Amino acid sequence: MNSTLLQIASKYVQWLLILVAVIALFRGHNYPGGGFIGGLLAGLAIVYRGFAFSMSEARKQLPLSPEIIIAIGLFFVVASFMPALFTGSPLMKGEWYKLQLGFTELKLGSPFIFDIGVFFTVIGVAISFVFSLNKKE
Amino acid sequence: MALTALPILIPFIFIIILILVRSTIWARRIAIFGTILLLLVSVGLFSEVTKRGILTLTMGGWKAPFGITLVIDYLSGLMLIVSAVIALAIALYSTKFIDYPHKSHRFYVFFFSLIMGLNGSFTTGDVFNLYVWFEVMLMSSFVLITLGSKKKQIEGGIKYLALNLIGSMLFLAGLGLLYGKTGTLNMAHLAKILIYDQQSIFMNTSAILFFIAFGIKAAVFPLFFWLPASYHTPNITISSLFAGLLTKVGVYALFRFFTLFFIQDQQFWHTIILVIAGFTMVFGGMAASIYYDTRRILSYHIISQIGYMVMGLGIFSPLALAGGIFFMMHNMIAKTNTFLVAGMMARLKGTFYLKDVGGLFKQDPLVAVLFIIPAFALAGIPPLSGFFAKFVLIKAGIEAEQWVITMVAVLTGMLTLYSMIKIWNEAFLKKAPEIPSEKRLPAKLSLMELLPSILLGLISIAMGLFAPQIFDFTFEAANQLINPINYIEGVLNN
């Protein structure tokens, strides 16, 4: 597709989508959202660029290959199991830490690390699907 | 105990590592290292089970009926060890026999995800979680079948996937019904509810759905179509991996479900199971005898041998269950080994078609010896492992006065022997037909190519020599299955 409107729009919409994806990821534990939805949105941002220009363009814009993104995601998933091991509780137990940030407090926990893992895995899977469907033999 | 999750975590970590590794040589080394590690962990966990009883782990600290519990009892522990042995043999074998241009290293990623699904199925104590592990296995095995991207493989892969998805759907339906009726999917909790429930005869609707679903996975008569349609298509390494492991998970699930909580209405179920076991044995054995492609013969053999394991469940005495479990262990090792040898024969001769091969005994006597060991083990010749497995099953059949199935089991042994002798005559004794080959074929195989088969052959012999010791373990496994109180207490009160 070669539409100037789409190409110009994609430059802004792409970052907007990634911003929304990250917001969805952060609010995921208690509100609608989470790693899976965030990952799909972020994957969409990359695919959107691919539609506006070309898939190879989108591929070039990515710093890492989809497989490596999947591996990073899976690594975060494993990492989220680990805090429970150090505190002696059962594997995958959610451990929460509160950070006092001025007037508000930020809750960080191992389920969030798990969500980050899902986020990256879904991005990697989604874009590798689209890239391989777009591949010409 | 946190280590209970290791059989799942180790493959998972190796998947991550292997995604990043691009070099095939390193992928192979890492895979061999990973499977050795898995074997050590499995043996360690099993020895913990023998010392401390059933191991449980509640994931995320959610107590038993609510969260997912991982449970390792004798049966799970034995299955973990045997599948780790097979994984090691396949990892060694793949170094010589997996050869895809540019993507051999991809094989190992899906190899480990298959192992992860398998170990997950063996250790989980939750019905829905079992469903998830079945799907993990289904997806990775589908990718493995189609990895070569040949037309035949895609065809076999699609058949495999379609028929197995029907099984998964029935599994899910049965699971939904079960949850609707009992409000729980934790296996121990289900058992606790159903043992004391007078109305548990209504469970038959769920039980039949589970039975068909696991029947499809285990490839029993008449639900086995997917197996002969797909097993001869992929690379022989992958066929061997599937032959040893995939169908046995279905049998494992049948053992687990029909001893733990579907124990109402025993008369009805055990008759059905025995009838199906008999048909499976005979049909698989007969179908094997008409083919001339080694892989097809061996594929039908897998089906035939599933009948024996299911027979152990159908007779339902401690002796029969112990025999069934021993048979499963012996069969996983020997069956994988026959497929490995079939791959070696094809490497030496360039084809799997028996009419076009011959004279292998003269060409490489070591391969002949390596074939004889698993073939005789499967046929049940003493002192190899299969003899003791069949002996105990038949003894249990006679003690339970199940004459028909006992006769069928004895006669199927003849069919097995017949098709093993057919392969032996055609491939090893017969004079090689004069067929000019375009490819240059090796005259002998190197030690590295033979090593995995030697390993499994030695285990088959050892299982025969140390059969009493192994039977001690399988008897304990059978006792745990027959008296599920320990399992229930272990999971719910940990």
C-alpha cells in the first residue's frame, strides 16, 4: 500500500499505540489490561508501520529480531519465579514490594515481571506471524 | 518441595537458551547437556519419592483444591525417568540424523517444548492443567512433524493435528461437565468427592468423554487413525521420539483418571477397557503384518502394544497394574530403539522399503545385534524386559480369570514375533537386491550413530536382568494407584 496519509499518520500513531500498550501493561494487575493485551497493542504498532511502508521497513526499524524478543519475554517469565525461591515460599508465589514515591506509592511485584514477560513474548509471536505471512517465496 | 517443578522448568530454560543459539553444533551440545541434566533430576526426584512419599508443590502458594498442584508419586517418577532416558537417546541420535538445511537448530527448541509438555502432563495434579500440557505437546509435535516442509509431512501433520484436536475438544467438553458436576478440577479433590458420593454413577458422561479423548491420544482401537497416517512422514529421529513418548501420555492419563476418581461402575468400565485392549492388540498386530515399510510396521506395532498397557488397567488388580506400568516402561525404551535401528537401516540402504533392502547382517553385524535386542524384547523373549512385562500381565489375567483377554495377549505375542521376524528376514538375512543407487551409501555406521541404540539396548537388557527390583517399584506405584488415600491426603493436607 502506498498512501501518504497512512505513512504520515503511522509515524505518530505508532508511538501512541506503544504508549497505550505500556499503560495497559502497567494497569494490568488490578484493572483491564495486562501483558497480553499490551503485547498485542505494541505488536500492532509495528505491524501498522509495516502496512504503511513495507514489512521489510518495519523489520529494519526493530532493533532485535522477533525470536530474540520472544526469548527475552520467556526470560522475564522465568525470572518472575525466582523471588519466591529466595523468600522460601512456593514457586511462582506473588511477592510484592511497596516503593514510596513522594505522595504516592508504587507497588511492584513478581506478577508484574511475569506480565512483562508475557508482553514481550506476545510482541515477538505476533510480529513473527505477520512477517512470515508476508514472506514471498 | 520447590524442586518438584524442575522437570518442567529445566526444559523451559533450555528453550530460551536454544532460541538464542544459532549454531547447530552448539545447539546439539546444549541439548545433550540438557537431557543429561533432566535425567539426573528425574532420578533424584524419584529417589526422594521412595524416601519421603508423594512430593507435592502448590504453585504460587494457592492451597490445594484452588491452585494448581504438582504431584510426583511413584508412577509419575518412573515415567519421568524413562522419558528422560529416551530424550537423552534422541538428543544423541539427532546429532547424526537431523539434517535440515539452515534450520537443524530449530529442532531442539521444539524438542524441549515437547519434553516440557510431557513432563508437565506427568507431574500435574490438576485436570485443566493436564489439558494445557496436552496442548503444549500437540503444538510442538505438529511443528516437529512439519519441520521438513515436504508435501507428505505437511499432509501427515495436518491429519495428525485435525484428529488430535477432536480429542482435545472432547477432553475440554468432559472437563467442563466434570467441573459443572463437582465444582473442582483438582484430581485429589475430585477423588475425595467422588469416593463417598452415592450418585457418582452420573460421572459416566464425563468419564466417556475423557476415555475417548485419552483413547485418541493413546491410539487405541478404533481411535488410532492419526498414528499410522503421520508417524512415517517426518525425519526418523522425530518418529522415534513420538513412538516412545506421545501415545504413552494418553495411557498414563487413562491410568491416572480411571484409578483415582473414575472408579464408580467398575464392572462396566473394566469390561469396555478389556474389550478395547483386546481389539487394539489384535488389530495393530495384524495390520503390522501386511506392510513392507519398516516405519509403518513399527507404527502399527505401537498400537498393538498399547493394548497390553490398557489391559493392565482393565484387569485392575495390583499385579495387573504393576505389569501394565512395567510394560509401559519397557515398551517406551524398546519401541524407541526399534525406530532408531530402522533409521540406521535406512541410512545404510537409502530406503525404508523392506523389499529393496537386504544383506544387512553381512554388511554391519552390529546393527543386526542392535535390532535383535529391542525386537526380541518387544516379542517377549526371555531374559529381555518384554518377557517379564508380558509374563506378569498374563499371570494377572489368569489370576483374575479373564481368559479371553489372556489368550488374546498370548496370541498377539506371536503376531509381534511374526512381524519382527519379517523385518529380520527381509532386511538382514535376505540377499541384497541389485538396485543401482544414485546416492553413495556408507558401508558401516560410526560409533556415534550407534551409541543411542546401544544405550537403549543395554537398558532393555538391564530391565530384564533387574526385573525383580524394578517390579518392586512398579508394585509400589500400583499400590498407590489402587489405594489413592495417600495421594489424596498428600495433596490436600500438605
